[in-house]
Amino acid sequence: MTAGGLSVMVLSIGAVISMLSFCLYKVLTLPPVEEEFGDEDTEKSKEL
């Protein structure tokens, strides 16, 4: 493999791994979502 091909491959793989790491970090460090269960059921029963 030529030096140019090797450098393109290394840059491509590095960019993909960097983006993957960034996205995983952003998703895994989100605060937990608090949901109130039962709201949909009470709204549906009110409609009936």
C-alpha cells in the first residue's frame, strides 16, 4: 500500500471512530427521563 493510501485509510478510520465516540458519549451521558405513567390511560378513559 502506498503512503497516500495508508494516510487516507488512517484518517478515515480515525474520523469514524471519533464520531462514534462522540455520539456514544452524548447519548450515554444524557440525564434520565422521568415519565409519569398512567397519563395516557386516564386521558383515554375520559374520552370514553
